[in-house]
Amino acid sequence: MQMLRRWGASLVASVLLTGLAVACQTKEKEAPRVIYNGPLMETTNVVTLLSDSARLKVRLTAPVEQVFENSDRLYPKSATVTFYDKPGKLVINTLFAKWVKYDNAKQLYIMRGAVKVTNVPEQQTLDTEELFYNSSQRKIYTDSAMFVRVQTPTEVLTGYGLTANQDFSRYGILQPKGVFSLAEAQRLGK
């Protein structure tokens, strides 16, 4: 009789262990796969230099750069893109924004938040909230509904939508709304 009890206890223990093993295997199969979409690399105090024939063409600086699997880049704490003249010595133009994303597939910089474009030789500035810079086409532009403000040494131009060349020496406002002398714009607070 005692032998039967031992055999029964053994049988119950092995059935429980088998059930536990099967339950563990089932849980492993049911565990969801987690797909990570975040950055693969994060770098602080970034300075990226682009040159051609040993001449500096473009300089990008940012406090933080995040690089993703598809080679897109995110600059969540601002970025400044500086363009140089042909010899690579003088600053021609700068682009600044509080948030910048580089779409590698489109070769497109998407810039948002207090965007400022400055053409140094012409002393012209552009202020807007969102701007696109297509590096392959060397064009700067905004959506047609985006408010823009351009200031030159003598006047202030306002309107919606803008297209310009990379160095901001030639530009067009798609829907102009106002042209003010610099003194008049300062007086009106524009």
C-alpha cells in the first residue's frame, strides 16, 4: 500500500512538472516581440563638415544628433547649418531651427520652431516656423500656408510661402501681404 502511495505521488509530481513545462513553453511562444524604433546612436556636441576639393562648403552644428536605422537624423535640441563661399572661407548663409529632422531618402531637412535664415553678405533674414531645405536641389522653401517675414537693410516683406536658392540670395514670397520700410515696420511692431 505504501508502495502504491509513493508511486501515486510520483505520478502526480511528474504530471505537474510536465504541465508546468508545457505552460512555460506556451508562454514563451505567446510573448510579444518588441520592435525598437528609436535611435541606434546618439551623439552630443556634433560638428559635421562637408567639403568639396578640400574646401569647406557646409557646417552643421547641434547639441544632440540621433541616427536611426534608415540613416535619418534627428536634432531634437536645435541645429545650425552654415553655408560657405566657393573658397570655403566666408559665411554666406545660415539656417537655424529649434528642431531639425533629416530625411535621408529625400535628402530633405525639415526645420521647425523659430526658424531663422540669414544671408550674411546681403544682410537679409527670414523668420518662419517651418522650413524645408532640399540638399540635392539646393533649395529652401516653406509650405504655401506658412507665414514668412523677410527683413532686408531697408524693408520688411511679409506673406505666406517662400521659395529660395540655398544661399538665400534669390527668393520669392508666394502670397505677399505687405512691404514696409524698416522704420515703418519697427514702428508698427512687424
